[in-house]
Amino acid sequence: MKKISLLFSFMFLLALSHEVQAQNYSKAIGLRFGYPFSIDYKFFTGGPKAIELYAGTRYDGFTVGGMFEIHKPFTDVDGLMWYYGAGALVSFYSYYEGDNETSFGINGVIGLDYTFPDAPFNLSLDFMPAFMFGGYYDGYESWGGLSARYVLN
């Protein structure tokens, strides 16, 4: 039994060390094209875990959000990772009649992340389903985006 526990512990540590080495940048900043069109900043907190923050325009207003993400490498392509995560956002709207509204939301994310091996650039393509609470955009929404970032390592 001790040998099996030792073997599983060794395999777990080996897999964990592989994921830590698979990440090839620590922080990047750029633009997110999609909803919201925004400034985007992503940084890794250790191993495959990252925080992505964004702020920009969405419909007739402004949105600020953040997500916690887990990145997993594709073994066949250097620099390519897939990721998933969850986060929260706040949207502020202003309408023609002068009414201002605020919506809060929780969202998920799944996407692909590619860092060019010989250049300090990163691209991400993602899909974000969200549940919004309050305001005009109350309920389920989903959107996608393409982020182009400069790697700050």
C-alpha cells in the first residue's frame, strides 16, 4: 500500500511540475476584441493559475471584470494552452432617456491561449457564458472575444 501511495504521489508531483513548466509567460497586457471591447491584463499567480482583468465598453456602457483561470498545455504544440475558469463583472449603462443602470454578473470562460515562441506576443480566443443580475440586461448572455497581448516578462 505504501508503494502505491508513493507511486501516486510521485506521478502527481511529476504532472504538477509539468504544468508549471508549460506556462511560457508570467504577465501580458493588450486589447480584447469582442464583448466587452476592452483593455486586458493577464498574470499568472503560480503554476497553471492565472487572473485576467478587463475594463472596457459594452453595448451602451462600461464593463469591469475579472476571472480566475486554470491553464492546461497541449503537448503537441509549443506555446498553445487551453484554459477554463470563472469570474465576475459589473456593467454600467446609460440610455437615451438619461436612465443609468448597473448590472452584476457571474461568468465562466473556456478558451485557447497561444504565445509565439520567438516574439513577445500572445493571442487568446475564448467563449464566456454569463448570468447577469439587475438592470436592462438581466438573465443569461454569452459572448466571445479575441485578445491580443504584449508579453511583459
